[in-house]
Amino acid sequence: MLLKTTKFCPKTSPKPRKLHHFCPHPPPAPPPDPNTITNLILETDPQTLSHIFHNLTEWTPDLACTILKRLWNHGPKALEFFSLLDRHNAYILSATAFDYAIDIAARMRDYKTLWTLVARMRAQKLGPSPKTFAIITERYVSCGKSDKAVKIFLSMHKHGCPQDLTSFNSFLDVLCKAKRVEMAYKLLKIFRGKFRADTVSYSIIANGFCLVKRTPKALEILKEMVERGLSPTLTTYNIMLKGFFRAGQLNEAWKFFLEMKRRKCEIDVVTYTTMVHGFGVKGEVERARKVFDEMIGAGVLPSVASYNALIQVLCKKDDVENGILVFHEMLRKGYIPNVTTYNVIIRGLCHDGKMDRAMEYTERMKDNQCDANVQTYNVIIRYYCDAGETEKGLEVFEKMGEGHCLPNLDTYNILISAMFVRKKSDDLLVAGKLLVEMIGRGFLPRKFIFNRVLNGLLLTGNQDFAREILRNESGLGRLPRHFRL
């Protein structure tokens, strides 16, 4: 992928790719297979793609959304594909496809495209929906624009999407998960009358305080909820239980769990899974095992998530081989492992330096119709690089471009950092090429990463390449702020 798609050379300027404005004999339309179409989009220029897609009439909403998901980590190509479909004579885009495109544009901080898509969505009477605005506000909050996100939420009705309790709760959740719980709590107090705040509203705020390890304040929120005539649910109690573990308050978590039993709460699989995970990550492996066994003894059927929690505990805090034994027990009982199951085992094997076995489990995922995701690849690449086997990390990186799992921002950051270990000129050239590819795919580098690569190129005698990167990327307007050599 990197070697195939990167056109930059440290000594000469890249030649622009020629577009074929006239295609008398366009290639035949590909079969409606997501892999084939995704690879075609990645490798073909827009003009040729337009001819090919014009002849492909078997589009379905599911196919379009599958391809958008596969192009998720190549924002410009994803939006290019969306635009081609939008102009297709025989296909009308779905609301879900618009939401995907809006999310991608927002992630790239291409706000002009974002709001153009919202207007087009409304013109086609496909939305925008509360889900659309949850996506938009989450992206604004994640890039530090919380005040702007509040204004967007309050202006939803101007875009034909009136606010209601559900959208209000969704927005509170966005703020809390971004650790802006004080802002969320202030909004709750202002608008709880207008939107008739419910148990869900207060549970979200309690979770927000738990996320920042302020469990006493979370308990105050529960007390306030009860005083306003609202009854906590099992979900509310599970939030508090998880909050105690997150804050490292194991004794408080255990007392809270016993209190739930005393009050005859109908303890469910989520409660037990929280206990298993909570004790386990704090190194209390035996207590985690006992709670898991107690769950089964109480007649509560473990879920795949329960097994994942126990396997993760064993892989991280005990012995990866014990985690694998539980994995096989899970299979014998008829459970189908998911990508998280495999990822915790692969991470455990990598941590033990058993890279060959980790790769075997990556291949075994296919046996359960479970594709490796970007987290799977990132773990393997990171451990190869940490072990000094950078070339193997790059080989895994190359495999990611084969249609179903493109690298994300973390992938590029892992590899770019690895290129500085040996301080070789060739490695710094690779770092520069990775930076160019990363920006070209719609990821905005942190100032530290950008300057580190450019300075590294300067120090290793690659001044021309450094200046070329700065000139090209600045000229294309892809950089979020002014960078200087």
C-alpha cells in the first residue's frame, strides 16, 4: 500500500496523474462485490470510475454502506465514492449512507462539505435525523469545539429536526463521554423541564462523573434523581459499579454489589461481567474467577462479553495460556467468538513475544467468519516495531490495503514513531512517505508528529523532500494550522 500509492521522491517533484477525460471504451462494470469495488475505488481515477459506475446498476443500500465502511479510513476516497453514487441515474442514496458521509467529512474537519451534505439530505427528504446530529455534535466535541456543538444542538429545529428528550439525552452522552460532564450537567439543569429529563438523563450524567473518577458526585446525582421522583434502574446501578472500579475503589464496588443483592436487585449478566472485568484489571484474578463461577451458579448465562472479560483478565494479569484454555472452553459450549475475543488473545500472545502464534490466531479468525479489524492489525504492528522487527510491521501494514481494513490514524502514528528508533536516513524517508499518505487519506497530523518528521528529514540530509512535503500539503490546504520548518 505505502510502496504502491506513495509517489513522493526526495529529489524530484511528483508528476501529476493524468486524468482521462474521454473514455471511448470504459472497462466493464465489476460484479457487485464489496472487495472488488473497494479496491477499484482505491486504484482508479474519478473520471474512469464514473464511467464504470454508470454501467453498474445493481447498487443496494447495504452494498453502498458496506463500501463506505470499508473506505472509512480513506476519507477523500469515501467522499469521492459517495459523490459518484449521488450522481448515479439509477440509484438513490439512503439516509444511512448520508450519515456515513457526514461522519467522514466531520472527522476530516471538512465542515463545508458536512453542511452541504446536511442540506442535500434535507432536500432529498432523507433527514437529517437526531442520529445525524448526534454524529455531528460528537465530532465537534471531539475536536475541542464543545461550545459550537451546543449551538448546533440548539439549532437542530432550523434544519427540520426538532429536539426531543432522546436527542437531548444523546447530546448529554456525547459531552459526558468527551469528559465535558460539567457542561452536560449545566445543560441538564437548564433544560430538564423543557425536555422532561428522565432516569436515562440522570444516569448519563452519573456515568459522566464516573468517567472522570468522581464517584461521590455521581452518587449525589443518583440522590438528586430519586428526590425528583425518578427510580434508578439496573443500568444505573451497573454504571455506578463500573465507576467504582474505574476509580480503583474495589472495596466500595464490592459493598455496592452486596447492597444490590440485599435490595434484591435482579442482577444480570452485565453486572457480573462488570465485576469480572473490574476485579481482573486491578490484578484480583482469583476474585474475578470466583465471580464468574458465581454467575454460572446463580443461573445467569454468560455472554460472549463475559468470556471476553475473563479471557482479557487472564491474558493481561495471569497467563495467556490460561486465557486460551477459557477460549477453548467457550468454543466447546457453543459460543461464537467475536473480533474482541480474538484481539485480547492476540494482544496477550504478542505481549509474551509469541508473534507467530498471534499471526496464527489472526488467520483462525476467518474460521468463525470474523475479519481482523484495524485494532487487530495495530496491535501486531506495534509489537513487531517494539521488538525491533520494523520490516515485519511494514509487511503487515501493506496487507491492510487489500480491500477490507484500511489503516487509521493510530496505525500511521505507530509506524512513524518506529521509523525514528534506528535514526537511519532511509527510515526517515519512509516516515515522510507515511506522513504524505496519511494526510492524503484525510487524517490531520498533530503538530508534534508533522514537525518531528520534517526535522528528521532535515537532519538526515533530506531537505528537498521536507520542503516538498511542506509546500505540497500547505498548498492543498490539508494542514489544520501553519507549520514552519
